[in-house]
Amino acid sequence: MAITAQLIGNKWKLLILRNLRMRPWRFNELQKSLEGISQKVLTQSLRSMEADGIIVRTVYAEVPPRVEYSLSELGDTMRPILDAMEK
């Protein structure tokens, strides 16, 4: 539990994980869905979770560039915890 709490860290990360549990999201979609989050905090949270191995950042070589965020295998193992928290 302590490791999970440390990885989640704050309410924004928890809400990001809640969304990513459903499907991959683009940055702007996440920002619009998380009312009150600043671009800076969202960027920091995503980078931190990517560094921790919880999420995967996929860059598509398109014009304009497209980036999607999704749960990694480690992040997917947190799904039962997130489901229980939602209930």
C-alpha cells in the first residue's frame, strides 16, 4: 500500500490514472477532463508517472505530431486498487 500511495502521490495523479484506466488519452483531452489542473502540473504529473513506469507515452510520427498516454503493464496492475477506490 505504501508503494502504491507513493507512486500515486497526489489527487491529480489519481485522477489521471482514473482516466487512463478507460483508454489512451491525448494531453489536451486529459487537461480538458481534469477541471482546474494547470498545464504545468499535468506535464509534471505525466512525466513523473512515466519515469515511475506507470504510464507509457506514445509519440506518433504524424503532422501535426500526436502523443497518447496509456497505462503501462505496471500501471495496469493498479487497476483493482483504482476500482476499489472508485467504489
